[in-house]
Amino acid sequence: MGIRERLSGNEAAATAMKQINPDVVAAFPITPSTEIPQYFSSFVSNGTVDTEFVAVESEHSAMSACIGAEAAGARAMTATSANGLSLMWEMIYIASSLRLPIVMSLVNRAVSGPLNIHNDHSDAMGVRDSGWIQLFSENNQEAYDNLLMAHRIAEHKDVLLPLMVCQDGFITSHSIENIELLEDEKVKDFIGTYKPEHYLLNNKEPIAIGPLDLQSYLFEHKRAQSEAMKNAKKVIIDVANDFEKMTGRHYGFFEEYRMDDSQLVIVCMNSTAGTAKYTADRLREEGIKAGVLKIRVFRPFPSEEIAKALAGQKAVAVLDKSDSLNAAGGALFEDVTSAMFVNGISVPTVNYIYGIGGRDTTEADIRSVYKDLVEIAESGKLENPYRYLGVRSK
Amino acid sequence: MAYNFKEIIAERPSRFTAGHRMCAGCGAPPVARMILRALKPEDHAVIAVATGCMEVSSFIYPYTSWTDSFIHTAFECAAATASGVEAAYKSMKNTGKLPKDINTKFIAFGGDGGTYDIGLQSLSGAMERGHDMVYVCYDNGAYMNTGIQRSSATPKFADTTTTPAGTKIPGKMQARKDLTKILVSHHIPYVAQSIGLNNFKDLYEKSEKAIYTNGPTFLNVLAPCPRGWGYNTEDLMQINKLAVETCYWPLYEVINGKYIINYKPKNKLPIEEFLRPQKRFKHMFKQGNEWMIEDFQKEVDARWQELLDLEEITNSHEA
């Protein structure tokens, strides 16, 4: 039986990092993830972890130092948000191309500009094609559990890709909720020790990392990255199964909530799933067959599985907490509709950009989406699939 | 043990090997070779190199010229990357994940673009944090890899592709940044300025000190570029000599804050001697442009005097 606690999302992430006890943490403070390196620094100062904490002068250097450390043969971790991730952007691609299983706690926040410190998913969406595995978390428990599974996935020999665990800034990072923690020893056994095959600090086998990689080889190297991302799907499920055996908590690519007999489904990520589930429960009492598909694994994108899960619905709404500013819908919407099209599933599907810059998304907002879905299902008509939720019209 | 060039060359094979694609007459490869020769043969090194000429010419997949472990990530973060490697080493040594008996040294290389300019922040951060590493700037005074654009290390009046000597503006109008002194201001234990001169004694000895001083150390090494400076490839060593004899590039080291000038020319040569063999300064020798040479000389004299003063001041209070 685990340890019952009450922690914020940031405390949960820091606790996971303490139990993981990585060799190196390099981080730079940014709201709302600042608390993670703060808490972690106290673990370092009090000797509860063996980690070298590198208090870098920028997020660019944070990711550079993580790359150096991971390439050296260490487990390296970091935490950031929004503009911090933007500043890392160049190094984010380099980390994945060097096949370094760095793990990041990303506390999602709106990317400037203008400056805003509150939650949306524009930071994570900005790196969705960077070759990082991206796991999303509805609450502090999931943020904690996802971090405990992260190294097993990222370091797997068929994967070797960096991984970020996302949670919503302030909404979960600063909200204290009940959580069930694992004992330190259990975490240690579950994660195991990191044994890289090749690493800089092996004086018996010097290696060179980060070449100039021209027309003759870059394509093959990129293709290999792509294959690793495909391989990650199996590994993610295998690790989740092991985790379930230990904790009883089930994780898949996504969670299907009340979808056994649903007709109208909202697809969303992170904390909004809580509001959507609550609203679906209320609507069920009113006879509306509402369901929720909460994405956990956004990269790799479980395309086939999502299409299959949505087959047979009467209408689907995809909620994007980031505007792609492309006059053609959000990133999650594009991925979900593409998945359905490719797999021959045709369900009327509508997109809502919502919650930008921390705009609150209430039960009433979610109700209005289901109400739209009822209309779409009844009329069979879908005018304007690209919609906004909770924004002033003028 | 006294420095002996022949012995060093014979006993310490180059750890930066042949096959790289640096230009003939480039000042950087001999610098890299000699710095790595200062490593004890039994010590392992991890080399971090910023994007630039040295990186793109020495590690083109699948070939590498580096016999030690090597990492390149990006342009502005060789120091940050090396600091991560060093932190990993410290951590893994403490926890027994690495054998106790290995001794690994950390050396970062960057050109003046990756050091004076885009990489200055990450260098400053790494030095302030106290990582046990050497950062070497091979300063060729412009962004040579992208085709000779001005940097903050480019000397005044130099003709570069972003400060072309035109009819209205005669080259770069600003004097160069004094990066070595900026590093001195970090109060790190060892900072030095060097060059590949004569039998490379100066560079070897400074490299040895930098590598085996505990904590962050910095070497600024002038590394002429035949393409960017416009000299004949066989004249590299002569250009280096003139840089020192004119006091354009003084050889000095700062050990725990105390300045030591390693060479004071008996007859300081006029700056024309250094400028004349280089095409980038050709326009300065046109009739009517004498003022440019005078201006340049004044700057060199002022900086040399400042250095003499600093040596006197920092050595006047013996502990």
C-alpha cells in the first residue's frame, strides 16, 4: 500500500525527482515551474539526494547542461515552462537527435507574447515535432506517476528518446490534492540503474557525439529517430502494465471515460479532463450519452487507437488549449481528424480553441460544447468546424 | 621539468589527429594539438566544441579527428555543455558509478563568435559556477566559418563582409572587446592570453597550468585565419610573431588576480608591421588614411600601458 499525502502538482513532481535521485539536475526558474528546482535544491542541500544541481544562467544552458550530462553517462533531469522551453528550443531538437533520454517536467504555461504566466498548452505544442515523447497529466497523481514511468520508457534500448511530463500550470501545479506516493525503495527498484551503452566518461571507449551530418547520413539518422518514436508505443504500454502491477493504477495511451455506450465525446488533455468528466456525469443524469477521451500520450501519437476509440460516435469535439494560428484548427484537432480519416472513420468532428492564457474553463463551458454536439448529431450538419470556447466575440 | 619541444612532440602523440579539413595556414589546429599535448598521457579528456570552423572541419560524420571523447551541441553553449559533462563526472564519481582511479579533464573550444559574442552568457555562467574545466577561445577575429563577418573580437578598421571597407565607411569602426579581462573579472583562478609562437613553449605551459588548476580556467589564444586576414598560408608563424612583437596580442597570465606579462618586447615594433601583411587592413595604407594607422597604434599603446599598470598594481601588495 502506498503512502497517502497531500501535495501540489509541483511538490508531486519534485517528490518524484527526489525518489528518482538523478545524477544531474540543471534548471532555471520560471513561473509556474519554479518550485520544482526550489524544492529539489533543498533535497540537494540536505543530502537527501546524490544529485549535482547545476543552477544555470538560462534555460538554454539548462538543456545544454542536461545534454552534456546525459551524454556523459548520467541521468539528467530539468523542469521548465513556456518561454523557458522556447529558449531551450534549439537544444530540445539536439537532445532528441543525440538520442539522449533526458526527462523534463514541463509545467504548461502560455508562451509570450504578450507576457502571460498562466496555463495553456502553447509551450508543449511548440515542440510537438521535436522528437520528444510527451505525456500529459490530469492531476498531481498522474504527474507523479508519469515521471516514475518516464525513465523506463526513455532509456529503453528500442527508444532512447527524451521525454517530457506535462501538467497544467497553476491549475494542478499549485493545487494541493490527495496523492498516493510509493515507497522510495519501490521507486528505486522499478526504475533500476541507468546503464548507457556508450558514454563520454567511459575512458576505455572514447566516443564523439554531435557531428556535422550532411546529405549522406542525416536522413537515415532522422528516420532512425522516427522508428524509435514508433517503438516507444509498445514500451509505454509495457511500462504502464508493470506500473499497474505495482500500484493498481492503470495507464494507457488515453483514458476512455464513459465511452462504453457514449455518442458524444470530448477529446482533451491535462486538467480539463477533470471538468469534462464531471460535466459528462451530470449530462448522463439528463440522458445525454456524453463521454470523454483524455489523451495521455500525445507523442508518439496513438493514431490508430484513437480512431478506433472514436469510431461509431455521433459527434466529437476536440479541445485545443493552444491556437495554431493557421486558420485551420489546433494541433490536437488536426492529429485526431487525420487519424480518423486515415483509418476510414468518419464522425462529424468540431474543434474548440479554449483556455488560452489561463482563461478559466467551467462546467458551463463544457456543457455548451456537449450542447453543440447534440445539435451536430441531430442535424447531421457541421458548419464551421473551427470554433472558440470562452472568448469574447468582439 | 624544463620545456623541451622535441621531447613533447616525440613523447606525446597528437590527440587531435590528421585528416581534419581545416584550411592550410589556419592558426587553430596547431593550437588545439599543443593544448591537448599538455594533458598527461594517462588522463582522459572530454572535449566540447562550439559550432564553428573547428567543429565542422574535424567531425564530419562518420569521421572524427578527436581521439578523446568529444561532444558538439550548438554554437552558443560549449561552456554549458561542458559544465553538464563535468557535473555528471562529479556526481558519478561521488556515487561510485565511475571508477575511482580515472582522471578526466574537461576542455571546451570556441571561436571568437562562439565565445566573445553568442556564447558569452553561457561561458560567463559556467565560469561563475566554478566547474573544473578549461575554456579555450581560438580567436581569429571574425565569424570565419560563415564567411568572414565582423565579431566583437574584430580589430578596428578591419575589412570584413559585414564591415566592408567602403568609400564612406572604412571597415569596422569599433575597437575590439577585451574578453580576457572580462574573464579576469570573474575572479577565476587562472586566465591567460597566448599564441602559437616559436616552439610553442608559452602555449604549452599555459595549457598545462589551465588544465591542472582546480576550478574554471580560461585561455584566449590568437589563431590567425589566412582567408579572413588575407596572408599567405606559409606566413602563419610570422603573423603570430608580429602580433606579439607589436604588442597587439600581449602574452600574459592572471593567476589568482595577479597579472604576469610573460613577454615584453625590447623594441616594440610599430603596428604597421602587423597590419601590412594582411589584406583586411590594406585600405589603411592608402594615401590619406594615415590617421587610421595612428588611431590603431594609439589603441594598442593604451592597452599595453594598461596591462603594464595592472601588472604593477596587482603585484604591489605581496601577501
